[in-house]
Amino acid sequence: MPKIKTHKAASKKVKVTKRKKVIKRATGQNHYNSKETGKVGRDKRNDARLFKADEKNVLRALPYV
């Protein structure tokens, strides 16, 4: 059987941990951040975990993880 292709866009946007949790970068970090409170800015620095339903779809796109 041939190898399955990895979905490259998905592999560049997420990181999969050892226990198959899918981690993504927090959104809204690029510009217009000076208006926001310090708490919001600190929260954006932390990576966020995907919802479990979305994790299943991402893991299907990344067969060799």
C-alpha cells in the first residue's frame, strides 16, 4: 500500500503532543494589540488546545503523528 500524504497546511498550523493533544497558536496577535488590556495580551501569548471534535479532524489529516 502507498504512503498517505500529510496535509501540509494542517501540519504547519498545529503541534501534536505525545498524548495526541493538538495545540494551536492563539489568534489575533498580529496587530491592533495596543488597545487591549494586559490580561488579554498575556492570554494571547499562550497556545490554546483545539476542541476534541476538531482534534479528530486534524489527526485524520496528519497520518504519521
